[in-house]
Amino acid sequence: MAALQYLESLRSSHPGLGDWSNSVADLYQKKLWHQLTHKLEEFLAFQMLWHLVEHPDTDVTASGRTFGLHFNNL
């Protein structure tokens, strides 16, 4: 399970997120998708945590095709 492995690595590299990542892992394992979505939205709402989100700066590659990402500067 890649999601749980990622949460475990996040827990070990950023101990301050331990409670949050435990909560997310619990919701994921119980398949409480609605509650999990809200918990992830809370995470993304904190701009100080954006450096933890692994995302490409400009492009996403899928099936050999590249799609440009355009983030709204607002």
C-alpha cells in the first residue's frame, strides 16, 4: 500500500505531523473517503506545509504525454 508507506515516511521525516498522519492513515484504512477528503483539504489549506507536497513544478507526464500545469496565482 503506497499511501500508507508514504504516510509512514512522512511521520518519520516530520514528527510534528504524527497525529495528523495517524488520523489520515486511520481514515484510509477504514475507507472513510469523505472524512479523508476533508482531512486532506485541511492539510492543503496550510500554506506552510506546501513544501511537503511532492508535485512537479510545471508538467505532469502520463502515458508519454505531457500536460502543463497552470496554477492560479491568486
